[in-house]
Amino acid sequence: MNTVTKRDLVVKISNETGMTQQQVFDVIQKTLDTVTATLASGEEVVLRNFGSFQVRMTKQKIGRNPNKPGTDVIIPPRAIVKFKPGKEMKEKVATLLPSLQQPAAGE
């Protein structure tokens, strides 16, 4: 599976809409900045048919350093972002499963 970058999105949307790449970049960047600022203020971001972003708090836990297995490391509680896909996205992504389970070459 390939990775799609912000630049790839800008070029694709620009080609489809006729907007300049700079205009598309500005809109995408402003959208991402607004989502980030909203989450940083503790609010949830819901994009219907796409999904929702929520801030969750993790508990303090004890971790292990693989280089020093006898030493415990305390991992402090922290805020993380969770993404929950919307119904439409779930349905479209679910159709990928058969193509991902193709046998590897030589099997």
C-alpha cells in the first residue's frame, strides 16, 4: 500500500477543482490547523461520514526498557488523540480486506 502525502492531496484536489495548488494548500493547511487547535482546547472534532477525533487521557503506567530489562520506567499520564472512523469510511475500507489477503508470491 502506498502513502499519500499532503502534497499528493493538494495536486489531486487542484487538478479536480481547477483551483491553484496554493489555494488548495492554504485551505488544507487551515483545516488541519483548526482541527489541531480545537483538539488542543479539549474539544472533539466530528466530520460526518468521515469520522471523529477525540482527546483521551491515558493512565500512568510502568514500562520496561528493553536494553535494561530489570529497570522499570514510569510513563506519566498524557493526552492522546483517538480517531473513530465514520460509517461511510468503515464501509469503504472494509472492501479492502479481500485484496489484502491475497497469497504472497510463491505460495
